[in-house]
Amino acid sequence: MQKVRSFIKDQPVLVIAFIAAAVTMMIVPPDSEYSGYINRAVLIQLFSLMTAIAGLRSIGVFERATGLLLTKANTTRRLGQVFVLVCFFTSMLVTNDVALLTFVPITLMTLKKAGQKSIILIVVLETAAANLGSMLTPIGNPQNLYIYDFYKLSALVFIKTMAPAGLASIVLLMLLTLLIPNEKCALPQSSEQKVERRPLIGYTLLFVICILTVLRAVPDLVCLLAALLCALILDKKLLTKVDYPLLMTFICFFVFVGNIARIGAVNDLVSTLIQGRAMIISTLLSQFISNVPAAVMLSGFTNNGTQLLLGVNLGGLGTVIASLASLISFQFYRKTEGSDSVRYMAVFSVVGFGMLMILLLFEMLILMI
């Protein structure tokens, strides 16, 4: 029983997705149409990307790059700006989750050693940066990858949709970093970490294959084979670092959405409610169930993929569960000595909801023009 409780606590979204799928399976019993629910391409692309990024993390590529950037930071504000920018731009390629898993621990360690007191604000801004930066590429987060494939968007349409919000986001983030005290700080000396050449080439090559697969230039099965071979040849442990609960969550929501679409009355009701309101409704729904499930659930009821894309990405701001990546930062901070969870949540809410309102109004003005 203790293991069950622990699993529910660790994977609440997967549990909810499983229950939702199971309930709809009682209404729509499994049949031959179920095979059409699963988006194989998205699952393969996610698996392969997670394998490539886990490999790059394992050899210290991101830590090495961050160390080089921090040599130029001599004030608390500049230090915070470096971390925010690193999270914003790396999340475009390695996903928001990985950016925060990698850089928040480095941030906490660096700020503690430097004796800085602006930890909460910097970590909160890093979290917002990772969520906002990741919205600018199809591989930046799981919901982007799903929507890009589901609606068969072109790279040009994707970029045109997200670029205005992305530019506004980086401006907002840089303005908010001005709230960080501009005090002198002395950074601890970091040891030079050598990156092994052979795995670097292998993981980078796999990452390029993943991008080409997302852009539909390489078949999905070729990408899957490349990921498996790369892991088996270079480091078998990478296969244990893939986020399998996320993949299972997608499968459960695929079943749930597929079944709901076959229940006429429910399908008609949800389709009517979301008509012309895809961005707002997806933003609101993300606040309660997080943006990845919101993207999968609502995709079955709207043809407006670009507005859904905007909604679930902007919807990653706000509550701490709006983007599950935000929980990563909070968990790391909560475990640090002298942490103040109440103050963290207060700062997180003010920054998150403040940026959300500004960016939503900005996008609404663009739609009106």
C-alpha cells in the first residue's frame, strides 16, 4: 500500500490519465478503432529525444557550457541574467524539464557558495524562462511535439505563431531581472570538466537525427533504431533515464480523447465550448491539469492548432502545476538549507500570473490587428 501511495504522489498526472482512460473504456469497449488512437510518431520522437538529451547530460555538456558563461558574471544581477538566458535558450533544444533539471541545481549551488540572497527570484525567473523558451521550437516541450505532429504544422507556421510571444517573453524576463540586486559577487572556482569526444559525437548525431525526424525528413522508425543503437553502444543506462511515465501518460490520454470523440453528446458539447476560444480555454485548463494533458485532451475538439499551441504554452505560466516542469524547480529549492516554501510560492505566483496576463493581452491585441 505504501508503494501505491508513493507512486500516486510521484505520478499524479499519469494516475489521472489512467483513470480517465479506464472510465471511457467502460463506455466505449476496446475494438479495432483503438489502434488509430495512438500517435506512434510522437511517442517515438519523445523517446528518441529523451535518450539523446540524457546522453548529453550524462557527459556534462551543459555544465561545461554554463561554467564558461559564468566566468563573465561578476554581480548578482548578471549572474541571474546568465542563468535565465541559459534556461531560455537551451530549453528550445533540450526541453524545459531537462533545462531545469540541469541548471537549477547548478544555480542553487553557485548562489549558496557565493553567499547570495536572491535565490528565490532567480530560480522563479529561470523556471519561467525554461517554460517560455521551450515554446519556440517543436522539440522544446512535449505539447509542442504533439501539436506540431497532430495538426501537421509546417516549421514556418510554427515559428510565425510563436515568435511574437517569444520576443515579448524575453523582453519581460530581462526587465524582471532588473529586480535582482546589482551587488558584487565572487564566484567559486569551478574545476575544468573534460567532455569525452566519442560519446559527444554519438549523442549529437542522434540529436540531429531527432530534429530531422520532427521536421519529417527522416522516418520515425529510423530515429527509433538510431536511439536504441546509440544507447546500446555508448551507455545502456540511458534507457533507464527515459521518462516512461510521460510516454504512458500520452498513451492514456490518446485512449481517453479517442473514446470521448466517439461519444456524440460529449464531443458536441466540448467542441461547441471551445469554438473560437481555443487559446483561452486551453490556458485555463492548463492551470488545473497542466499543459501537456490539456493539449492532448483539447486537440480532439478544435481545428485551430495554432491557438491551442499558444494557449497551452502560455498556460504553462500561472500555477505551479500548469507546467509540471515548474515542480522540478520547486522540489530542488524546497530541499535546500534555509528554504522558505511559502515565500517561494508567493513570488512564483506573482511572477507567473503577472507574465501570463501580460502575454495573453499581447496575443489578443495581435489577433485583433
